[in-house]
Amino acid sequence: MDVDLIFKIAAIGIIVSVLNQVLVRSGREEQGMIVVLAGLLCTLSLVITQISSLFDSIKTMFGL
């Protein structure tokens, strides 16, 4: 696992939290929730690609 992945996830979290706070304070809670869900989906897509590459390397290691 690369350190860049951790920095990407942290950056997404910071950006999403700032946007959510701005939207909630302006009275747009629904858009804030959409921003949070979009950030969650982006983070999950990053993690899922890493898990997929982990399973591929395990399959090649054991010759499955």
C-alpha cells in the first residue's frame, strides 16, 4: 500500500467536510448530504481498486 492513497483519502475527507459545513451553514442540508455521499463513493472506489489488486497478487502468489 502506498502512502499516496492515504493522502488522497485524507484530502477527499477534508474537502468533503469543508464543503458540507459551508452547505449546511447556508441552509442547504440536502446538497451537503449529496456531497458527503459523493465523497464516500470516491473513497470507496479508491479502496476497492486497491483490494482488487491485493486479491490479484494473492492469486498469482498461490497460483490459483
